[in-house]
Amino acid sequence: MLKIHIEPQDVFDERTQKFGTLPGYDLEFEHSLASLSKWESQWEKPFMGRTDKTDEEAVSYIRDMCLTPDVPPEAFARITGDQHRQIQDYISAKMTATFFSDDAKQPPSREIITAELLYYWIIASNIPFECQYWHLNKLLALLKVCAKKSEKPKKMSRSEIAARNRQLNAQRRAQMGSSG
């Protein structure tokens, strides 16, 4: 969860010719499947698609990520550039210690990922629905782990077996201090 404070702001009302103060807000954000689903329901296009989002779509996603109730729309217009960068850093954060060593070997999938597909993967993996409120990158990592663990081990070719054996023999010779 990301917390951002929007400072109160002094303003001049031209109509009444008086100064006033806009309230400050403490906003909480969660980049999650639930937020993504809200955004896709509104815009009817995949959030994780290949096309860039318009400024209006990006601000809309920030509103959809906000967990703080009853925040007026004008409060989001007062988010500073630094706070926008904070939000972007939060969205792109890995949020897990899990890493995948074979990422570079596989070409990226051409499958369009939508909220419904993610929900399907959750159901198929028997993951509890509370995960829809986790950071989205953490959920994607868990889904990838479930997919990797459920697939059959890939058979190694003869050349891969020979290469692995050469590597293991070299390690053992180094450990034992022998020349073979």
C-alpha cells in the first residue's frame, strides 16, 4: 500500500472575492487486480495492453487505485509531479523476492491479459480471492510460480546433459583439488 499526503491549499475565490483553504488529504493506494478490474470496466480495454494510456486514463487509474473513501475528484488534480513519480514507482515495484531465471529465454507472450483472465488463473490455481487486493506484481509472480510448478519437467537434450555433467565435474575437481 502506498500512502500520499496532499497538502491543504490556500485559494482565492473570484466569485466571492474571499480567500479560502482547500482541505488536505491522506490518500491510500493499492495497485491490485481489483483496481485493474475497475479501470477495465470503465475504459473497456486491457490495462496491460500494448498501447499507452492517455493522461485521462492514467488519472482514472490513480482514482481507481485509491482506497480512501469520499475523495473529491479535484483532490487528484492536486497530486504533485513528485507524488506522480512515487505512484509510478509503486506500480512498477517488484514487491517480491521471487525471481525467474529463464525469463530471457522465452519470447514474450502475445496473449492479451485482462482482469477476467487473471481471475481465471486465480481460480485454476486454487488461490483465495483475497489475492485480488495484493499488489498486482506480487500476484503475477505467484501465478507464474503456480504455472511453473504445475508444468511437467522439460527433458534435457543429450548436449544439455553433457554440458551439465562437464560443469558438475569441473566444480567437483575444483572442490577436491584434483586434475581429473
